[in-house]
Amino acid sequence: MFILQIIGMLFGAIMCYFTFLNYKRNEYQKTGLIMWTLIWIGFIILAGFPTMVYGIMEFFQVERTMDFYVLVGFFTFSIIIFQNYLRTKKNEKRLTTLTTKIAQKIE
């Protein structure tokens, strides 16, 4: 299990670096940098010290740490997909409105 912890911590550190790199390229604002950096630091901590979640696992009656991480990952992934869907629909609506306005000006 020690190897998986090291791999997880390295992954988190690399993602922290990419987060900072994309911030420097003006891909997103400072709030995005802070949010994603905190997420990756939390990931590094949980990968390095999986015993920190034993209390939560006990409460939800999950036996293995990996099962807990998979469940949390699935829920997190589902939330991110839903948020992405909502933003895509919102942008689609904006684009349709903008296209209609431009088309009306041309006529």
C-alpha cells in the first residue's frame, strides 16, 4: 500500500504544479487557483495519511479505505459532471441568443 500512497502523493503534487501553471497562463482566476490548490493538497494529505478517514468510514459503515475513496470519487465526479452540464447548457443558451441577435442585425 505504501507504493500507492507515494503514487497518489506524486499525482497530487503534479496536479498542484499544473494548477499553478494554468493560473500563470491566465486560464482561470485567483479563486480557481486557491480552490484547486486546496483540493490537491487535501488529496495529497488523504493519500499520505489514509487513517484520517477511519471515523467517517465507521459512520458510513464502509470497511475498506479504498472503497471509501472510490465512493467519494464517484460522488465528486458526478457533481462535477452535473455542474459541467449546467454550464454547457447555459453557454448554449447564451450562444443561441447572441447568434439570433447578430442574425437580426444582419437582416
